[in-house]
Amino acid sequence: MKQNTRSPVVKHVLHTALALAMLQLCLPAVLHAQVALKPPTGLMLVSSADTAGPIVVAASDTGYPANNSQGATQARPVSTQSPDPAAQPSAMTLSTVGKCEYSEDGLTFTNLGHGQILEQGAIVRTGEASRTDLFFRRTGTTVRLQAGTEIRIEKMDVATTDGAPTVHTLIDLRTGRIFTVVRSEVAGSVFEIRNAAGRSVVEGSGIGRYIITADGAHVVAAGSVIPLKVIRENGITVVAAGQQFDTKDGKALAASPTLWVKDMIELDELQAATENPAATELSRKP
């Protein structure tokens, strides 16, 4: 028998050459698989249990998330069903005198200041010798709460009527008295006040000036184009400019000019605030 004379060194060289040859044959297939699995350069999808869908994250050329210091960005899918908060109507404080407060939940009250934005459901109240003016955006309406008054903004709904945006505002007048100046440019908008007499509705376009109390007294000041419609359980009474309505009589009667002199002056002041160019501009913004 012929003895195998190959040395261990020769055997090692042959094994190494064989391994390199096999690696060269397999390497193209491995690289092709990596390219197929690599995400697009610059973006990658990340799934998380805390999100409703995938999140798009900036990625480096290697396919991994970029470092935050290099300007990583994050974007969540936008639902077309969600309403735009900026398009919703709201109220804003124009001025306050004395102690004025507001609450979002009816339990915790906070001092009311100038420029405070009030959403639907907010409660506003004034103390003794106090008052505040509220401007309702998108309706051109200003409401002055006299001393000892509390209201709740029950509703501020926006809709589209004949292609134009309309707003339905409802205020619950719980105590005290309010002055209201309405400057409505859209016929379909409605401003409504609820008190002991029922519901007082202002609808239509134009200017209206009103004094309304929680116990049911109503006055429509001279210069009002839009009448006030008082809706009660036993009927509807339309109160025109220069008239007043009292729940005791249940009728619209001529208002006493001497009785309301001071109040008319305040209404003039309130109307001037409503006609302020800045306030008018706010009424047109979403």
C-alpha cells in the first residue's frame, strides 16, 4: 500500500482554498437577500402598541433611524374624520372689571382675564360691582355680564347653510342680567338665550341690541334691526325695537325711555366695542 505523503501544511492550504471558493459562490445570493429586505433610503416604518398605525421615521442610508440630533422627524397619519379645532366657534374675553371667574367643569373656578378663550360648556360668573364683556367669534356678537350674573355656554355649533357657514349659539342665563349686541352677517345663524321666561331667539342678519334678565324681562333697544323672539310654553311673542317684554304681562309693550337711559349708554359702549376693527376681524376668522 502506498502511503499518503501530503504534509499537514499542504492539507490546510487546500482546505482554505476550498472554503474561499464556496464563499465566493454564496456571497452574491446573500447580498441580494439583504438588498431585498432593506427599507427605502431615508424612510422606515415603525410599529408601536401605543399608536393606531405605522409611524414614518427618518432613517439613515443604512436603513436605521437617524439620530435626533441630525433632524429626525415623525409624522402620524391624519384622520379625515377628525374635525379641525380651529374651525370650531369660541368666545373670547374682551374686558373684565372686578371679580370675574370661569370654569370648564362647573366645579373649579379660575380668575377670568382679558383674552381668555372660552369653549362650549364653559361657565362664567361675575361678583358684586363686577362685569365682563365676551365676544363670540364667527357670530359678531358681544355679551356683557352685569354684576352678580352667571351664564353657561351651552352650545356653539357650526354648520353650512346654502354654502355659507352658520353658527347656533345657546347661552343659559342662570342669574343676573346681560346686555347683548348682535352683528350677524349670515341669515342662517342663531343666537339664543335661555332664562326663566323660556328661550329668547335672535335669528337673521343685521344688528340687534338687547337687555335680558334671568327672571324673564326683555328689552329690545332702539336701532335694532333684528327683533327678539321669546318662545314660551304657551306661545311666541315677537319683541320689536323700542319694546319690552315682561313675563307678568306676557306682552310686548313700549319701553320707558327714561327708565333705560343708563342702560342705553352701556349698550352704545358695547356696540362700539363690537364695531372695533380688531373685534370685527376676529369674527371672520375660524
